[in-house]
Amino acid sequence: MLGEVPVTTVAQRMDVLRKRYGQPFTEMVLRDFLRRKHAVPDTVELLVLRNTEIDSQLENNPETTLGTIQGTLKHIRFAYPQAQTARLP
């Protein structure tokens, strides 16, 4: 919930950020970012990288979720320096 408004889906949560921050905000899936499928426009000040693997893992194989979390954190650490240089010309 955000105030009185339910934000139960990813689309709803990203829409909250989009409405609040406007043009300086963008989001993408971590996997796509790491594969350089999308460049980050120069106007972006807030980049949200999303990953659905942890949620999926918790729902389907909770006993192996710790490994998924560790792997995701490694990807995020790898993506951070790239995010600083992944701007459109």
C-alpha cells in the first residue's frame, strides 16, 4: 500500500516512481541491462534494475533461495559500475 492505494504489482510500483520522478526515472530488468539490451538515456537520474528470480525462487524452491539472493547480489555489484557508463551518446 502507498497511502490508500494498493501497489501489488511491479507495474503499479514502477508507475508510482514514474509519476513521482518523471523523465529522470527509468527501470529495466537486471538481466537485460547486463546483456546491454538497453542503454540508459542521459536524462535518467534514477535507474531501477528489477529482478524477478528471487520472488520466483521463494515461491517454487524456498530451500535454494539463499543461493539465488547471493547470485543476484553479485550481478548487482557487476551492474553498478556499468550503470555509470551506460549512457546514450
